[in-house]
Amino acid sequence: MEGTSLAEVWQDVFQVQSAPPQWLIIAVGVLALVVVLVRGPWRIARNVVTIAHEGGHAVVAVLSGRTLTGIRLHSDTSGVTVSRGRPDGIGMILTVAAGYITPSLVGLFGILLLLDNRITALLWLSIVVLAGMLLLIRNVYGVVSVVGTGALVFAVSWFTPAEVQAGFAYFFIWFLLFAGVRPVFELQSQRRRQPSPQSDADQLDRLTGVPGTVWVVFFGLVNLAVLVLGVWLLLF
């Protein structure tokens, strides 16, 4: 990024950039898929999914009139968002249901910016969201995770040329699309091995009377549909 004054930075952030070549879009998509499928890289990158997941809970909680008290992110890539309000009702249902579908929906929103060639704007919007989320984090690991992610995005957006920014932005969106699907399978696998009444699906079971497995299927169908739509938008 070349701007030095606030006005120049603002102009740089929201300027339209050239679309990257198709081969780059495909290459970073394959790389994102590898990160999601391979255990080692996934173990690290899954922290980004947790940030999006808990952020989804937080946003919907606020929109439904609940009061946020904090977010915790853990080193095992789990997390928890705590809010105050009615323990049941539509607001609570929507809040709990938002987590597993948020990474995919964020990816879909990002595609809209990429298709308009607002690549730097996408990166800076991510930084703003992370900064807002940081105010709600209530544990050290959570702070490190959010600050580290934000610092990486800032470094790419500020210090790298447009081609690198484009590759990173498309990789990030591909990753969210693919990564939205895997945690749903992990959720059902965990429910079979070690049932937990605190999983999102089982909380929704208690709130709605609809079996937790049905909610897992719902999460999976939504994320798979978004993935298919995302692939079509990005490649065709």
C-alpha cells in the first residue's frame, strides 16, 4: 500500500484492483483444500474457523437483543461465546444455530467483494471485524489468536504488492468455503464418540425439540450449498 495520509490510505483500500489470473485463483483454491484436508495445517488454521464461528454467535446474539459478556478461544480450537438474555426463544435459537454456518457465509460475502475486485477492502474489513472482536475476548489465548490473525492480514495488505494480496485474499475465501464443511463432520464424529450436552446441535435439540442429528445435517447442507455456489461464482 502506497498511501501515507489518511485520505490516501482510504483511497488505496477501496480502489478497484485488477482481477488475478484464473490459474492463480485455482492454485490457491487447491492449496486451501490441502490445508483443510491435511491434519497438521488444519490443526493450526482451524483457529480461524473458531474465530468466525464464535463471531457468528456474537453477532446474532447482539442482533437478537441479547447482551454479550465475552468470548473465549481455546488452544484446542474450541470456543465459547457467553451472552445474557432469555434462556430460550427464537433469539437464543438463532444465536446457537449461527456458529457452524458463519464461516461459509462469511466466505460467500467475501466472494462478492472479490468479484467486484475490492481485494484490499476485503482484507481491511477483516481487520476491522477482528479488532471489534478483540474487545470481547476474555482469555489470553483468544487475544493471541485474534491479534496474530489480524497482524498477518495487516502485513499482507500493507507490505505486499497487489498480486500477493489477491492470492492471499482468494486463498482466505477458498479456505472459509472448504473449512465450513469439515467442522460439521467433526461435530457429528465427536457426538458419536463422546456425547456432550453443550455442543451446538445438542443445545438446539433442547431448545427446539428437533434432534441434534437433524441440526448437524442442516449445518452440513447449508455449508455444502454455499461451497457449491462459491465454486461456481469463483470459477465460472
